[in-house]
Amino acid sequence: MGWGGGSDVASDAITSFKKHNVPDSLRRELYIDLIESLRSLDWDTCDECFGEDPVFDEAMEVMWRRWCEKHGHDYSKLFGDSS
């Protein structure tokens, strides 16, 4: 994947999900699956999609919380606690 290629894919998915009125709860789960898939392909520019859809931003928070839990980090110390 080229530089920022994952962000292009994610941004296109965000646009499509919103265009087709995918419900928030389903969008969140789809974003989590998409993020996991792109991250496995070394997507490291995920912050480029912040602000395009609040549900995407929530999915990213879920992913970071999972990462912190898996690696023994305190999410609130790294990112502040938004819960």
C-alpha cells in the first residue's frame, strides 16, 4: 500500500457508508473491521480520517482502547479519558 493509501480507502468507505445511510451501530462495527484490516497492512496514517465521521472517530477510540488493554497501557494516561 502506498503512502496514505489506507487513508484513501478509509475515506472512500466513510463517504459511502454515510451516503447509503448505514446505521451508526453497523457503521461502527464496519469501521472497526476496516481499521483492523488496514492496520494489518501497515496503515499508519489513520489520523488523516479523523473528523470525517464522528462514528469513525469512535471506532478509532475503541481500537486504541483495545490496543492499550492488550499491551498493558492505561488509555487515560496516554489519551485522556473521554468516557
